[in-house]
Amino acid sequence: MIELDDVTELHDPIMVAAFEGWNDAGETATSVIEHLADVWDATPVAAIDPENYYDFQVNRPRSVTESGRRRIEWPTTRILRAGSTPLDRDVLLVQGIEPSTRWRSFTTELLDFATASGVTMLVTLGGLLADVPHTRPIPVTATSDDPDVRDRFDLDSSTYEGPTGIIGVIAEAAAQAELPSLSCWAAVPHYAGGVPSPKATLGLVSKLEDLLDIVIPHGDLDEQSRAWEHGVDELAESDEEVAEYVHSLEEAQDTAELPEATGDAIAKEFERYLRRRGEDDQPGRQ
């Protein structure tokens, strides 16, 4: 681990992690980390040495220019410390790339850093392609293998079986290390998963607001979500088969029991609206 700044004096820190690659359909999860890093004024404090974990023919280094000088920017996993959050605890953001090799060593190195930093909760984020319509709220699920975490946040355990990505490996390692953790996944419409999906990113941000009981500034995510949905609308309208398929997905979701329709969910949404309205009414807020 390459440490760039001292992180020994943290208060009850939480770590939020996302990784480019198989776990990041529509760049959904990594966009959340980028958004949080921006709105929470995060600065890098550590990075994993890329030489040990990445195939540079797959994740190529980039030549960049800064202050008139050219340098090589290596692909890696970085850890950032959020400088300004609504929580009364510190937040570490993991801006990651799924490693090409040595996953167990990579996971050990990341969790050793979390332990040394005093992290008391790990939240992993992911995006997956699914049979869901783009015209409806993006389904976001949160699960945990830790019974105490499930009780605290009213979550279910994951029932998924099959190939997994680095998120699954890290979640199991966290459980073995007795580090409380939970995982949030956004379902991205598979027919629109080839481009960034700000609507799914917004869904994950909203889920974090619910879980952490905070208000996170959305910035231009709401506007980007509407523009994305409008663009996919145009795609569907131009292809009769796609339009019919989207309509069938809408019918299936509308007839299913939607968590968004429960009384508790509606109450939480109203509470979040009131908090956001109060924040917007503060002097100096626009």
C-alpha cells in the first residue's frame, strides 16, 4: 500500500467502495464514488501499487500533462478521505479497478488498510444488467451476510450463487475478518447498459441516503437522469421490437409488489424531501 497522507486519526470511519469492471454495469457504482468524492471534497490518502495486480495491456497507463509537464498515470485503486460530509464520522472512499490477478492478496491488502485505519463498516457498491424498464425507478437492493447488520438496517442476506467479482470476494473476506459490511446493487436495463447510467447512479445515491440517514447533494444527477431516460425513450421509439419489450417489462414491474409503494418507503421519501428542503432553505444555499 502506498500511503500518501496520514489517516491514523479517524473517527469511527466507514469505507465505501466500488470497482470498474464486471461489477460496474453502466459505470453505475464507480460514478457514485466520483460523485461523493466531488460533493464531499475528498482527497487521496493511499493507493495500491498497481504493479502487483493489473495487466497493463488490459488497463493501460495514460500519458497526461500537468503544469506543462508530461507524466504517466498508472491505473490503480485509490483510497480517498472525504473532507466534508453530513455524517458525524469519517468516510473513506475506495475508487477501484477490479484487479487482473492475485485477488486474494489484493483483498487482504485493502482490508488490512481498513483495519489499520479503524474502519467499522464497509459498504460495497455494484451495478448489474437486468430485465428492468428504464421508465420506472431503478431497483436497488441492499444485502448483508452479517446478522447484526441485517437487523440494524432491515436487510436480507444475498441468495445469489454463481460467478462473482471482486465485490463478492471482498464481502466474504470482510465477514471472515468480522468487519461489518453490506452491499448495494443497482439493476441497469440491459438494453441500455452500454453507456453510463446516471439514473442507476442516482438510485444508489438515494439508497445510501436511506441507509446512512443523511442528505447527499445530487448536483446535476437528476438532470442527467432525465436526459438519459429521454435518450433511451428515443431509442425505444425508433425500434418497434424494443418498444414492445420495454412495454412488457413495464407491465411486469407494475404488477409486481414494489418496495417503493410500501408505507415505510413513502414515509422515508417524505422525510428525505423535508430534510433536503430544509438544507436548501439555509442561508447561502441555492
